[in-house]
Amino acid sequence: MATLCGRQQADQLIDYDTPTGQEKMPLWKFVDTIIADLGERFMTNPLAGFFPLIRLTGQDARYLDNAYRFRDAMRKLIEDKKKTPSSEDETDSIDMFRVLIEDDYYKDKPEEIINEVIVMFAAGMKTIQVSTTNVIQFLHFNPEYKKRLLEEIEGPLNEISDDFMTKLTTDVVEDFSFTRNCFYESMRLHPPAPLSSTSCFSKDITINGVHFPKDSAFYINIMGMNRDSEEWQRPDEFLPDRFDSESPLYARPDGGKRNPLTFSPFLGGKRICLGKTFAETTIRLTLPLLFYHFDFETVTPDQELVRYIPGGVKDPEVPFRVITKRKMTQKI
Ligand code: HEM
């Protein structure tokens, strides 16, 4: 959030309309909540997809009021930043708003700046949250793998525990290959974007004997590829070692080499996720820290992993929450 709008602005309070009244929320929580509300709106009212600006229900009205209030706050933020150029503002950091405000193309187009930043908020926040939470869940339900992850990270992190801020570098986490495999395996089983957005063929084409006329729409079933039983052994099980090239699980069930495109949680080609490197680096740096400092347990014992319903939307059948217990032996 700070990289998008600056550390100070991330904490500014904005009124959020909830079903029971109004609540003051810091900007980061406001964004998180409105993205969740947007998903719920499309789930509960499919017509919202066709008439996004129409207030068909009370939920629509609340959502739109919040969205307009959010844009107002963003306009004010742009105005405030414009008053103090970055060269004169020692308290501010370089963030995405700042970069766009000072860009020749964007500088007089506040609505476009807001649109760009909203895309980044939407694409970058929930995805990283969901990916991180899923690893925590999978390891919670697979304690033998959690033990292996802790064995991998604890020694090296103990050595740099006096100053993680400067000493926990990407080189350090590069050696945490089992932690990476747990992250990848979690992304394989529960990709934060289970379906791509829709694309169209630019010309007539035949693929595997199936003909698609020009302009036909299609989407890529990322989750389907991730669980393809011709490519993955025991595809529905959480087996992080399948990403270890030394493991027998690395091969396809028929012993052949896996098609590398089978694992594409960030998609690929020209429309590959713009934030792939940022997301992977962030998650690979934060996961070891989270597991080093905290223990996790479910709030009630009967909680299950989130389930996915057709259409690619995450539907937590039993809400999964965790109690984090700070490990008393470690200092932060
Ligand atoms: C684990 C985290 C993430 C996952 C799994 C993920 C996944 C994806 C996928 C699958 C797409 C392609 C969507 C499509 O075209 O159908 C995509 C696009 C995109 N992602 Fe991510 N993403 C993640 C994090 C981020 C972050 C952190 C940012 C920004 C900071 C970001 C920005 C974008 C943008 C701007 C696009 C659109 C690119 C384009 O259409 O040219 N993503 N992401």
C-alpha cells in the first residue's frame, strides 16, 4: 500500500458504509474491504456485471457510494501531493501516485491516475494475501511439511535475527528451496486467480482438431491446468516435493517431463502478471519471517480449507481464521 500511495496516506481514515452503518477505516482496510465487497456483489447479483453502475439492490447502492467516496479521497490525495513536489517533500516516499503525477502523459489526467492505481490495488492486494494465507493453511493441515520448513529457515534466520531489515535479503531466501516449494504447491492447488480473464482469437484457428472462428472468446483454466492428472502425480494432494527436480514426484505420472506451462499461476506471454516478480519476492521474504516469529492455530478445530466453486470464485465454506501466537523465544 505504501508503494502505491505513500506510507502516511495509507493510514488516512475514510468513511465506509457497512450494512449496519458507517465506519471510519484506514485507506488500506477500505481498499481491502471494497475489493471483497465487489466480489460478493458479483457473486450474489450476476446482473451487476452487466449494469455495474446501476443501484439494483441496497448492496449495489452501498458499494457504489463507497466507490465514489474512494475516488473522492484519491482526488484529494492527488491534489495534496501536487502541492508539494517530491523534491521538497522530505517526509514522503516515491510511490505510484507520485510517479504518475510527475509523468508527462498522466500529470493532467487525475481520473486516469486513479484508474491505474485501482488496478494495482485490486490486482496486487488480495492475491498476495490469499497466497500467503493459503500457505499458512496448507502447512497447518500438513504439520510434517511445516516441521521441514521450520528446519530449513530457523538456523539461517537465527544468525541474522539481530537485524532482519538489512540482513534478510533475496540471497538468503533463495536458499530456502523447500519454503519455495511449499509456496508453489499452495499456488498450484489454490491459485489466487483460478481463471484468466477473457481473450478473443484474432484469426480462425484449429487447436487439437477443434476449430475456433476469429473473435471467439476463451479463457484459460489456470486451476484446471494445475490439477491436470496427465501432468501431475496425485494432483489433488499437497506435495511440495513435486517442485524439487530431484524428487520422483517431479515427473509426470507416465514418467515424462512436465509441460512447464502446466504451472502458470501468473499466466504467461504478453499478458503475464505485471506484478509477478514483486509478488514472488514479497511472499518469499515474508513467509520465512511469519513462520519464524509466529505459530498459527485454527480458531475452532473443525475448520477446513477454503473451497472453490465453478467460475473460479473462492467460497470459504467454513471461514478459516487463525489465532497467531507469537513465539515467546524469538525477539522481533
Ligand atoms: C500471488 C500474487 C499474484 C498472482 C497469482 C497474480 C496473477 C495474475 C494473473 C493470472 C494475471 C493475468 C490475468 C488475465 O489476463 O487474465 C495477472 C495480471 C496482472 N497482475 Fe497479477 N498476480 C499477482 C500479484 C500481482 C501484483 C502484486 C500486482 C501489482 C503490484 C499485479 C498486477 C497485475 C496486473 C497490472 C495485471 C494485468 C496485466 C496485463 O493485463 O497486461 N499482480 N496477475
